[in-house]
Amino acid sequence: MTEQNREKILDKIKKLLTLSEGATNVHESAVAAQRAQDLIERHRIKEAEILSYGEDVIDQHELLEEDGPKVHLWKVDLAYAIAIINGCSVFYTKGLKKNNRWGKPPQNSSITIIGTENNVNLTRYLFWYLSTTIDRLCKKKLKAGEGKGHVWASSFRMGAVDEIRFRLKEAQRQAREHLRKEAQASTDSTALVKLDKAIERVDLDLKRVFDFIKINISLGRGSPRPDYKSSEGYKAGRKAGRNIRLDVSRKPRVSSGAKQLPK
């Protein structure tokens, strides 16, 4: 696939997510995320049909940097969920406070993503959209008096991440199912065989990523997955995630509050 075609796919995804970023209705935001993941999966499979295994280079890129020594663990968890489904992986680097006990200069915390440049760019757009959407929904609940402080908010975000993880996997499954139906209906007798080989190559991206990590990156023990302390907040987050629609029959509405995606 040419660089021009890749840019067209990225542009479509960017427009979908930008148009819905300021939406006040959770369903509209969710429809855009589903449409984006469907486009991503189709693009990766179609590209794999013309690429040989290992042709794209695996490398590491910065996904997120935040001031201070910590990134909220729900963001790390969300980044990992989106990355894995799109052939990437992530790791989290803690920062350093001022006047730390080692006497080292202060350092910001960050999330690093490992994968092909194409997969990384696709993942970056979904992470931006979903992280800002979860944060916005949580703050809206708190402002409306539905939440009960920091612990509730943390649990809400974690519940939303868990539900999104499940539903993105479902989105991937549906996209592949649709492609198989198209291949079966094709007049090309080899279409289904070509599709299965392309899907196999797409799934091999993760193996290449993990091989790269073993060889090039020395990872510590890592942070444990965050545990929620408010069952009420967690359930509210799961509910918000369940309200994300998976059908792609509606187009996201242009909102007056829509913002531009970061370059």
C-alpha cells in the first residue's frame, strides 16, 4: 500500500474522531470509535495482503508524556488494551519528583508504544479519542453530582476501560466476519484463502513486537494492574462503556465543540 493510501486511511479515522470529540451524547462518541476500529482492522488486513511477513520495521515511539512522576494507571491500562488489539504493546516509565532521594533532575512520566509506524499511528488516534472521552464522561458525572469524589472517579474510569476493552475486541471480530462474508461472495475463488493469510500476518505483528521487546528493552517488574475501590463507581464506568454502540449505521454528528486532533 502506498504512503498516499495510508495517509488517506489516517485522515478518515482522524475526521471521524475529531467530529465526535465534542459530542455531548455518549452514543455519538461510541459510534465514531466503532467506525474507526472497523476502518483500522480492514486497513491492516488489506495491507497485509500485499506485504510480506516482517516487511514493516518494529520500533518504539512516545504515546503519552505527562508532567510529574506518574501517569494515571487507567490510562496505561487503556493504552495497553488498544495497542494489543492493533498489533502493538506499551510500557510505562515513572517520572522523578523534584528533590528526589537520588538527587537526579526531575523527569516526566510517559507511556511508550512499540509497533510498526503504521500500527502505532492508528493506535494513537484511538487512544486520544477514548482517553479524552472517558475523562469527559467522568467529569460530567461528578459535576452532575452522580459521583462521590476521587475514589469513585478512579473506579469509574477503570470500569469504562474494562468495558471498552471487551467491545473493541468485539469490533475486531465483527470486522473480520464482514470481510470473510465479502470474500465468500467474491467471484475470486482464492479470495478467502488470501484473506485468511492476511489475517494470519496481521496477528503475527504481536509476535514481532514481543520479540523486539525481549531483545531491545529491559523491563522491570512493572506496576500491578489497578484495583478499584468503589464498586459503585466501577459499575457506573462499565455501564458507560456498555452504552457505546457497536453498530456503524449512523454517522457521528458534527459538534460545535469539536476539537482538532493533535498532529
